[in-house]
Amino acid sequence: MEKTEPIQNHVPEEKILVLDFGGQYNQLIARRVREQNVYAEIRPYNRITVREIAQAGYRGIIFTGGPNSVYDEKSPHYDPTVLDLGIPVLGICYGCQLMAWMAGGQVKSAESGSEYGKTMLHVEDNPLFAGVPHTSSCWMSHTDYIAQPPAGFHISARTEKCPCAGMADEGRKLYGVQFHPEVTHTAYGVQMLKNFLFTVCGCTGNWNMEDFVQKKVAQYRKELAGKKVLCALSGGVDSAVAAVLMHRAIGDNLTCVFVDHGLLRKNEGDWVESIFRGQFGMNLIRANVQDRFLTKLAGVTEPERKRKIIGEEFIRVFEEEARKLGKVEVLVQGTIYPDVIESGAGDASTIKSHHNVGGLPEVMEFERIVEPLRDLFKDEVRKVGLELGIPEKLVYRQPFPGPGLAVRIIGDITREKLAVLREADAIFREELDQSPIKAQASQYFAVLTDTRSVGVMGDMRTYGYCVALRCVTTDDFMTVDWTHIPFEVLEKASSRITGEVPGVNRVVYDITSKPPATVEWE
Ligand code: XMP
């Protein structure tokens, strides 16, 4: 395979470094900064040196929290000269203790000094706390505490149990807080972050999605002039936004390939085609390979085997279509920032294969792989999508697994079962879309179980399929709750499915959370 190199992304003028010491809220910190229209990037503490920080032109640094104790030898430490760069620093929780420790203060561990949860905070007047009342609530989660701030620092905040809930060296623009300003339980946390960004670091907040689109389009128009570019469309949000952005930059030099494997939901293939070819006038190849996938999947019941077959066949189809186009120089991928963080924490050399297009770069040769969205969180990708004129229905689309309905049909997959599931699923989604509970539901769909049961319709005994309905509420899909759908909605969905979908005589609702279950049944 030829060496592929992602194009360097446009570097925004104002940026904040979130130096990651392993805390659970690190992505949240970056998002909170970006909500203020200041670009923030997360880098693990052991993947960036003080020299690199100095050269990168950061306006400010935030040390994140972390689960360790600074006295533990194995805990993450950092070169103390970072405090001498003249770049403002805000240390949060472990980051605050680390800052104290690095600068020669005293950190102690005492069970009696530990605090977890909402706590009353008392602050003094200083630039970080401008506009913050002297007493307000904050969110604490720590065992160690700062017993003695380092020379040059003074105590700027207290709680009942914590003698140093905040410290500051205003002259050097170094601030630390023991609590978490990034979580909503800290009543004035956003105000504190704003103070840090705008007053302490001198940011202006000039990073926005409109600018992002304009700059990316100009960049790719220049860099990719005359190149043939390929993009795999899954119908999901990320690849759609990446493709439309690229189309705006290079027009007909972009070709999109949409593999219709026959495992999509009702009318979905036509819908995807109508948006990209109809609305945006893009070069779109729709590979109608439904039969090919069904043949490969015939008789396969094991979930992982299904996924593997679909993933491999997908690549094969994509390759065949690409080959027909002649030499293609560039591949566009819809990788987004959480993928980058998970797959190597911001290391530009890591190329993550698209979730739905498993491993394409491994088998194909391109001069370059371009990932226009690799700096963006999902909500930012959605904003870019809207900015580009992509319909809301697509921009706010629920996640849909790459292997499609294959993992929602338990047991072997047949044309008949696919038809049954498509209809049942469409009815359930239609009913939920009309209900106010939709606002609380993150993902909802039907599953065709491999159970058949006895029923009665008219005077006739039936032996039909059992359909399961699934609806979940979640922020991140790592853990989910089952949604408390009103009985009336379930009743209507059930009676419509059994009445309108031949072959189904029983409907059940899945009331399991994750864990112990997963969202998908397979
Ligand atoms: P699970 O079932 O793992 O699902 O709790 C969590 C979220 O991920 C989606 N999902 C997938 N998405 N390819 C995807 O692109 C897959 O193979 C896949 N499997 C699960 C699922 O729909 C849910 O939103």
C-alpha cells in the first residue's frame, strides 16, 4: 500500500490546548471552550512537549483532571517549564494539584478532606471569577487537596472542607481550581471559562462554522485542483457532510459511491439518491448490489460473521466501482474528532477507517486521504451540515449501523424477512415521530426476532413472527436507558404492525438498558 498522508488541516489563529491527564470530562472541556467560539484541541500530556506547545501558538492551556494522585510515581506528570512559557494556564482538579506540585506547593491526601458532588464555593474577586457571586455551587470530585499553594500563588477560593479550592498567580496568568467548571452543576462554570478565555488569554471568539466552511472550501479548491476525488456515502451524517463540503470545493471532480446492499430501511436508498443527485447535483454512483449481499449472507446466523461478510463485500463493491473510474488520487473520509481521539489521540498519522466503510485505505491506493471533519465534534459537524444546506432530516438522522438491518434480523436473512422488518420498522418510527416522546428518544427501530408464536386472527390460527420494538435515551450510546414510551403509542404501533404487516402476529417492547444489553440486538 502506498503511504497516505492526511492533508494538514487549516490552523485557526486562536486555539487553546486541553492537556489531557486522563480525566473523564476532557472532551467536555474542549466542547465548552468551542461553545465560546474558541477552537480547542485535546492532546495527551505524553504526546506533546513544552517546545511543541511553545511553537504551536496556543493562547492558553487547560490542564485537565485525572484519576491519579500527584505523589504516585506512575501518575502523569509534566515538564514544569510549561509554567514559564508566558502562556496562561488553567488547572482543573488533578490539573490544579499538578500545577501546585510542579511549582513547589504541597498536596495532601486525606479521606476527611475528600469531596464528591455539589458543594458550596466561596470565591474572592479576581479575573477568573469576574461576574461570579462570592458564594455559589460547584461540582467537586477529589480525595487529595492542596495544603499549601506554591510561592507566588494565593488562595482564591474555598469550600467548607477544602482550604484551597482555587489558587492564582495573577501576574503570571496561572490559575487553578479544585472543582470542575466544565460540568453544569458548577453554577458559574461557563462564566469562569469565559473569563479565562477572553480576559486572561485574550481570545476574541472568532471560530465559527460559517468561517470553517469557507476556509475549508477555499483550501481544498486550491489543494485538490484537477484531482479526481472519491467518497463513499453511507447515508449517515458524517460522510454526507464531508461529501457535500468537498463537492462545494471541487464540484464534478468528486464522485460519490453509495453501496446499496439491500439492508437499508424502507425507501432509504431512493432518499439518499434524491438528496445527493437530485438536490446537490453530485456525481453519484449507486451500486445496486442487493442480490449479491443476500447470496453471501444466505443461511448465516452468527452476528459477527454477518458483520464480517458485509464489511468485506462492501469493500469489494467499492473497489470495483472505483476501478471503473480509472485513476483516483484522493479519498475523502468522514472521520470526526471523537474518532481521532479514540484511535490515537490527535496523532495526524493515524488514519481511522470509516466506521461504516471498514478498512478501505488498507486495500486501496490513494495519493492522499482527506478528512475534512477530523477536528469537529458531532454537534459541530451537524452545524456545518446545516450551513451547507443539507436537509435537517439528514443532519439530525439517528445512528444506523453499517451492517444495517442484517443485525436487526435475528437468525438468517431472507428477502421475505427484510420486507417484514422494513414495514414494521417504518410504522413504529412513524408513530414515534408523531409523539411528543420523540424529544426524549435518541434512537428507535424495530427488530425481527427469530421467534414465531401462535396467534389468532379472525377465526384462523396463525403462526407468525414476533417483532420487538426498541427505543433508547442516551447522550453518548455508551450507556443507555430504555425510553418510557406512553402505552398509547405502543398500543397504536402494535395494532398497526399486526394489522398492516402480513406474517407478524405479536409485538413486544424491549425494556432493557445498556448495560447489561446493547442497543442493537446483534
Ligand atoms: P450497541 O449495539 O453497541 O450500539 O450498543 C451503540 C450504537 O452504535 C450503533 N452501532 C453501529 N454503528 N456500525 C455502525 O456504524 C456498526 O456495526 C454498529 N453497531 C452498532 C448502534 O446503532 C448504536 O447507535
